[in-house]
Amino acid sequence: MTTEVTLPSTSASPTARQVWTRTRGIALALVVLLAAAVAIALVRSDSRHGELDPRSADPNGSRAVAELLADRGVDTRVVTTLDEAAAASGPDTTLLIAVPDLLTPTQQTRLHSAFAGSGGRTVLVAAGGVSVERLAPGVTADPATSLDTTLSPDCALPAARRAGTADTGGIRYSTTHVTADECYPSERLATLLRIPAPSGDGDTVLLGAPDILLNDRLDEQGNASLALQLLGSRPHLVWYLPSLADASATPEDERGFFDLLPSGWLWGTLQLFIAAALAALWRARRLGPLVPEKLPVAIRASETVEGRARLYRRANARDRAATALRSTTRTRLAPLVGVPVTQAHTPEALLPALSAHLQGDGQQSLHPLLFGPPPGDDASLIRLADRLDALESEVRRP
């Protein structure tokens, strides 16, 4: 019958205070990193709050131009859905699309169909190449933005000539087979484009940058004059702020997670992976055959034993010391009594052979000695060591 002995935990196991002492540096670093990430997110969210929103008084908002228009009898209404924007088109209405690139292709096509023959004015703010193809056919957006932000009108459009220089520098536009007023050129490409409707009094205005509409830029150059003339030609202004949550986006136009990531993320991730692999190779250990190395100082075996004993005593690890003594004794006794070393720690194999070799002590007296519980105090540990030594001496006796 085999008796399994469960060794109790000793004081060598780390306590909660020791674990906290060892890990508090890492925990503090993680807390600081998390706080910094939250602070950066809050700062970035605050800086982007209300951009191009006529209700916002933030530097990037457009409340100032909306109030100036109100003083001139133009009412401004904010809409956030495609259905509201399409329903508001008419000859007495100016429709401003704040961020055309947020619209899906289906939304862009529907919106163009709604205002194409309405007779009103449509203003596209910083429309990129994809949205321009559908919202202003015949116009091409140059991928390189203007380096100069403050430009001169250099065209015959009355609104531009009265405003003078303005901060229109941004996306540049060119036309193919379309009659248009090309104003505020930058490197021979216009940053403000007015395309008259083929029939009726309506037109489409493409503005390369939103600067003339922002609160903190409205009082510079001729920005206020140009903004008021472009947006105040009709008594009603519908300010369309596209939203990603608009239900008009059809399922096939919905963008997935990877579509929302900035361009180049795949190459950036690949570069990080290669850098991590190179760092792992640089820090990895080179495994190979063991190479004997001469110690700089010869240490006596007795000193090693005494040093380990002091460590066990300081940690109050009597159970580990007793386990080491018993395991070593069983390993040395097994070959002496004809038991393979692989079975030295199995009571069923070692104890009968040892009892037969001694011809005196039974298995009942040998089992507590070789497989018993750990001693309760230092004196019991010393007695255990003496008894194990005596047992080994007796087995080795001819």
C-alpha cells in the first residue's frame, strides 16, 4: 500500500507583500501608460470636437460664419442624414456638404441626383478624388495639396474679386469638358471652382480647404467676405454634416474594420514584425554542445553543502531539506540493493529489496524514514539526517 505525502507550503513561497514589491514597478508603469493614453485621447477628442459645425464655438467650429449669415437674413439649418439633405435641395437653398469623403458611393450618387436640377447652390468642402467623381462629374482632384494656404483670386468671379486674397489653399481641382470659374490658383490649378448648372440658375462650388469657414480663421485675409458671398447667395443654408451612423448607407457600402484603418497599416505592421523578429534573434541564446569551462576558483564540496544548508535554514524550508536528503539517499541505496535508479523513488520497488538486504528492519520502519512526512523542527531534521546516514552505512557494510 502506497502512502502519498503532501508537502506543506513553507515560508520560502513568496508572500503577497513580496509579490507586490516585485511587481509594483511594472504595475506603476502600466498605470502611467494607461493614464497617458486616456489623456491623449481626451486632448485629441477635444481638439476635434465640433469641427465645421455651425453650432460650435470651438476654434475649428463654424458658429461665427453662421451668426454673420443670420445677421444678413440667411437661416442656417444643420442636417446629419442623406434624406434630410436631399429633401432640402431647392432654388432658394444653399446646400453645404462639410465632409463629402465620408459619404458612401451610393450616398454620393443619390445626393448628386437630388441637387443636380434643383436650381440651388451646392458647396463641397475639401472634396477628394473619389467623391468629386460622383458629386461634380468632369472635375478631377489633384492628389497633391497646395503648399500655399493664402492665395489671390486671379479670376473673374465677382465674389472672389470682392473678397481678394483668402485661405483657400488645399485640394486643387482641374476640369475636363466643363465650363467653370477657376479661382485662387496654386501651381496653375484652382483651389476654388464654380461650375454653373447646364440648365437653370444652380451651380456647384468646390472649396479646396475649410479654412475660410473656421472660427479662428474667419477674420483673416478676405475669408469672411468670401464665405458670406458663397453661402449667402440664397435665403436658406442647409449645413450637411455626414455621419457614419446614417442609415442610408447600404450594407454593400458599409466599411469594415480594415477599411477604416489608415493607408499603409499593412506595411507598418510588417515592418514591426520584422523588427521584432530581428530583436528576438539578436537577444536569443545560441544553443550548441556543452563546453567545459574551468572555474576561476575551486570551491570545496563541503562549502557548497554548508551554503545550501544556510539558505534552507534562513528560509525555514525543512520540508525541502528533508526531501533533498531522502531523495539523494534513495538514489544511492537503490543500486546497492539491486534496484534500478529509475525505481529508486518507488516504495514498492525499493523497500522490499532494502528490507531483504538488511535482514532485520522491516518495511514498516523503513517507510517513515525514506518516504515519511517532513520533520517538524530543526532537531528532528538533524535526527533524520543522522538516521539516513546510518542506514546508508549499514547497507554499504560488507
